[in-house]
Amino acid sequence: MNLPSFRNVNFKKVKKDFREGFNNLASGGFKQIFSRIDQVNIKKGVDIMGIDKFVNQCALMAAGSGLITGVGGVGTMLIGTPVDMINIITQQFRVTLAISYHRTGKYKISFEDFFKIVASSVKADTKLILSKNIMEEVAEKIFLNLGAKASRRLVPVVGGVIGGTINYLFIKKLAKELLEKPH
């Protein structure tokens, strides 16, 4: 069995594309992801399933993209990582909104108020004014949390299991921290 070779990967281009994606995420990507989330459906999901089952559902959805991204090794990791990152951020946002609703009873929240919660959940400097700077800091912390584990996804099949597990545990840990945080 021939494993994909790193010789075929243009790491300068990958780094440039990563930096470009990072800047796009900070300058509007978060708001775009947030605006596509149906807050009423999150309320319904929490009301029907309860917060624990809702969080588990989000963690399983995050695990799915991690599994797919890592299952083929280098090839699927390079192609699937952007989709995986968007899915992880989406699930992180869904969990954050669900826990906010669970605690406050409010299911409609503005992006600005929501992002303050997200920033504190990744331990960004929440004293910064909601701006591109704080969004860049949050994006950087999310990517560092997940990117540090990306190399483990390089081994085909095993990488899928590792990728799915990492994503699942990331969402579960985030939910646990948010639930334990004082109101």
C-alpha cells in the first residue's frame, strides 16, 4: 500500500491559503456562520432533547467531519480541513447558543452579544472592543486548538478515527466549560 507523499504538497501554498482563510474568517466569516444558524431550531432542539442530548448531537456532527477529513490521510485532510473547520465552528456556535438559551431562556441573541460569549469561551481578551482584532484572536485560538492536533490525521483510516474523536471531545469540553462557568 502506497501512502501519499509529503513531496507532492506545496506547504508554502498551504500556509498562504491558511492565512487567507484565517483573515476571511476574522473579517466576516464568523458573522456569516452565525447568521446561517436558526436560533429557533436550537431552542426547539434543547426543549425537545434537553441540553445534554443537544450537545451530544452537535459533538457527533463535529465528529463526522473529523472522521471524513482524516480517513484518507493527507489527501482528504488537505481538501477536507476547511470544511471541517467550518463545521466545528458551526457546532461550537450551536452549542454556545444552546447553553445560552438553557441558562437564560432567551433564544434570540445578537451577534455582538453572542461573540462576547464565544470570545470568553476560548479565553480571548474580552476587554477588547468587538472588532476585527478580537475576531482575529478568537479565530487564532480556535485554529491553534484544532490545528495542533491536525498532524495526527495524516495516517489513513486511523486519522479518521483520531479526527472524529478530537472534534467530538473538543465540542464536549467546550460545552462542559460553558456549563460550569458562572452565569
